[in-house]
Amino acid sequence: MFRTVLIAGALLVGSPAVAQSEPAGARVEVNGMQMYYETSGEGEPLIVLHGAYMNIPTMGEIIPTLARSRQVIAVEMQGHGRTNDIDRPITYPGLADDIAAFMEAVGVEKADVFGYSMGAAVGLQLAIRHPEKVDRAALVSVAYDFEGWHPDYKAFVPQIVPEMFVGTAMEDGYRELAADPEGFPALVDKLIALEHQPMAWEADVAALETPILIIQGDADIVDHGHTLAMFRLLGGGVMGDQGKPLPDSRLAILPGTSHTAIMGQTELLRLLVEPFFNEETPKGWFE
């Protein structure tokens, strides 16, 4: 029987990877790593960032789906998938700096970003630290402060120990692709440490000018009050139909959806993110 595991805001399902639309894989040196990435589709560039313990295949159908209309550049971050680990902690700012350096290395001056879970926090930090690199960012299951996680998840974080991962689909998936098949315990230690980072980016979020689409499930690991606070920091929460343009940032909460169920709703995600990236806004009666 396949096992689904939720740890550190990541999803891994022990099922076969969904075939992608003829992606072209390559590696490029970034900050001491041989960073693996795949490019598919044509059009404006879109950087896709996976969750913790994940890789490009475990992102599933969203990559080929978005590649119907965009040039999707899916990246495997430090210690994940086919990208090797290096002798440094894993932090959100560090991963964001890696993506900025990656974009320089592959000649992408500016791009939209789609990030899930850990990848969403990295996308947020990319917009904070390198705003010139990000046009728009769709961030799925994102928080800007440790206190923003759901109370049940905050209570769970101190219980996460390396032994939880032994013999799981996460470990099997890691060994299948990793540059160092024996490096999984070190990655686990780093990702557990990542869960304890306070984040505390409220002032940075309030100063953002990058349009952000926040997406989460109504049964997600992020507290709804925190999500609404983030939306308001980004200029959202206004009443429309007043003859003024709506804020550039947007909010979508998927009904009946847990953290691990979001990425399986590929078509719904497409219907949310494509109009956002294309700067399309539904017209009201008074416009």
C-alpha cells in the first residue's frame, strides 16, 4: 500500500510520477551545488519551486499543465532530487539566494514564480530579497511567521524526529534520484531545523510591491487568520465595485482541501494562477 506522509509542510505520495511534456533536464553550478532543473513549454518564464522532501516528479501534473502556456523552469533545491547537498544549513533566505543565482546562471532576468509549501516560503523570500527577479508570485500554503502555522501543526513541530522518516516513501524517493543516496539523514536533520526557524517577515511582506496570489486549503497547515493578515499586508481585503482597481495581490482558499490535497487539484490551480499571471481581473457590474 502506498503511504502519504506530511512532515515539515511537504507532500510525498508513494505513487508513480506523472509524465511531463518532454522536459529538457540540465545542471548548472550555483553556490557550490550542481543544481538540477527541467525546462518545458514555451512563452514567458515561470519558475516552479517544490516543497520540502520533494522533487520535480512529485510536483505532479502542475508542471506540464502550466507548460501549456508558459516556459516552465522547475528547479530542485539544495539536497533535493538530483541537486547535491552542501555543507551549510537549509534556510529560506539561503534557498531564495540560490534561486536568484540560478536565474543569473541560466540567463533568466525576471520571471513569475509558483511555489508550494517550502517552495512557497522560498518564493516569498525571493520576492523580498530579490524583487527585481520576480514579476508575480503564486504561493501555495505560505506563512510569513512561525506563529502563522495552524495551532495543531505548531504543536506537532517539536515532535518531529529523524526516526519518523526511516523506511518511508520520502526516503525511497530520495534514494531513487539523489546524487548521494546515503545523504538522506543529513537532509532530514537540516529540514527539521528549518521547521524551527521563526521566520518573522511581517515588515518585509508589508513592504512588498510584487503582486502575490496566496492559495491555501480550508483545512491547511496555515492558520486562516494569518493568511488574511498576510493578504491585508499586501493591500488586499478591500471592497470592490467602488470604481477603483482591485489590489494586485489575490487570495484563494480551496474548499474541502487539506495541505496534501492541494497539488492534486491541478485544473483548479491552473484556473487560479493563469489569470493572475496574465493580469486578468473578472469584470464587475460597475466597471
